[in-house]
Amino acid sequence: MTITRPAIDIAAAFTRLSGWMTRAQHATYSLSALRLVYGFSMLAFLASNFADRQYLWGVASDWVEPEASRVGHLAVLRSLFSKSDATLFDVSYLVLVLLAALFLVGWKTRIVTPLLLLFWVGLSTNSTVLTNGGDTIMRIVLLFLVFANLSKHWSVDAWLSSRGAGATRWRWPSRLTAPSWASNAAHNAALVACGYQIMLVYVTSGIFKLQGAEWREGTGFYYSLVLDVFRPFPALSDLAWQVTPGVFVATFLSIWVQLLFPVLVLWRPTRIVALVFLLGMHAGIGLFLGLWPFSLAMIGLDLLFVRDGTWRKALRWVRDVAGVLREILVDRRVPAAPAPVPVPVTVPAAAARTGRNHHLHESRKKLANSTGGRNRQAR
């Protein structure tokens, strides 16, 4: 009796998976780009609401009660941003701004990220009405990013490491430092969790759209553009739905690309098409509907499906183009100056006459001397 082996070798698959998880950190460029997008989004959100901070979350935000208290957040989170002392609230708000700035530039992200998560969640607990989906995505993703290496590229940490500045600074004791395989596994696990999160959002969104008659009929894109509450640029929104075939195509693509996203990312050509469409869709959501925090949150997650090799090729292309532009615009060679033409030296007329008179006088003197000498010889 012969035993047939299964088509898939489970042991080999597990070995390959464990090797992928522990040998190296993946998507380091994409996670660094995610850090930049989220850091910029948080700073822009905090800066744009700075003037109304007390009314939205501080001592003047009693209008959101008792809804904010019913959620049942932990007391430590609700105590971070005081609703009874405006000064304490401002201190916490500025601390959050500082943490977002440090997160953006990539300074000590292993320490800054957990603190940023704590303060970001603490601010959101003071109000339950300032939500558009983007803040929820950011809170979930920040929890995963606590375990990821976010500062390997385009960060202050990377700059200090390249200059060797980290060697002279204080470091964790060796007994408190996790082995490389553990840190790699934590990083890659955070990457997988973020990928699963965005797939969950897309598939859920596609399922809910299929339940709406407008989306099934191909007019959901139109109704999204005519909602008064989501029209920051009415003329631009009206212009976008003028082309009827475009409305139908955008509606159906938004359903099926989201619904089939987990399958589309498995093959490189379909992954590129899906990412290009979704990046454009979220850019449109931010522009036409004004939901830019949500758009940036999703764009940052979309970038996780761009491989490090693709990032390197793109950066190499950008450097080449920058070099050509620099040679054309900045380092343009100046034509060599022509050899100087010798200028004849002109002697003033008075000096010329003086020179001629002196020469004539010397000639007459020589002639007289020679004549006197011949006369003496004759005598």
C-alpha cells in the first residue's frame, strides 16, 4: 500500500513562513513612508483644529456629553486631556503635537510610537463625534506599529546611524536587547497585521456597497458627489459627475477592486492596477469629499504593498532625473572666455616728441664728434 503525499508540504511551508518572518525585516521603505504620511496627517489635523481645541475636546466640550462618557474608555485615557483645566489641556495638546513631530521626523520611534498612541487615543476619548474613519484606522494601525521598525529610512535615526553618532550614545543593556530574530518577527507580524487590516476594510466596504441599490445600479459615485455635507468644492464635484460613462465605471470599479483586493495583490500586474486605482480613489475622496484624514490613512496602508525593490528602483530613477536637471539648471557649463587680445601700447604725443628730440640730439652729437676726429687727423 502506497501513501500519497499531500500536494502541499506543510512542514516545508511552515519552514519557509518562519524563515520569512525571522530572517529579515520586510517592507522597511513602505513602513517608513507610512510613518511620514501618518505623522504629516496628525500634525495637519492638530494644527487645523488648534484654534478650536478647547471647544472640540477641552473645557468647552461639554456639548459632547454624556455620549463621550458612555463609550467606557479607561480612566487613564480620559485623564490625559483635562476637561476642567484649560492649561493642563493645552500642555497635553502640545505634548501630542511634539510627539507627532518626532514621529514624522523619525526620532526614537521605538519610544515615541507607544507614547503617541497613548496620547492620540486619549484625545479621541474626549469626543465621539469628530470621526470620519481615518482616526479609527490610525488608532488601530498605531497599535501594530509599536512593534515595527519605522525609522530605517528617511528619518533622524537613520541619519544618526549613517554618521556613526549612535555608537557614542547610550544604548540599552545587552541583556535587555531582543535578539534579531525576535525583532524581525515582531516587525513582520506588525506588517502582516496592517495588511490584514486594510484587506478587512476593503472587503467589508465592498460587501456593504453591494447591499446598496445605488451601487449595484452604477450611480453610487454620483450620489457621493452631490451630498451637501461632503462638498468642499461644489463646482469641482459637479464637474466630476458630468460624464455618465465615467460615473458607471468608477462605481463598479470601486466595488469590485475593493471586494477582490485580497486576490488582486497576489499577482504583480493586477496588484499594480489595484494600487493605482485605490490610490486615485482615495485621492479623489480627499479632494471631492473633503475626508483627507481618512484618505491619508488609507493611502499610507496602500503603500505597504509596494516592495522594497520597487522603492529602490523609484529612488534610483528620481536621483537620475535630479542629476540631469541639476546638470541642466545648476551645473551648466559657462563657455570659456576668449583669449585676451593684446592691446597696443600708445605713447602720449608729448613723450613721443621728447623721445625723438633726445634721439636727434644724440645723433648730432655723435656726428660732431666723428667730424672733429677726422679734422684732427687731417691736420
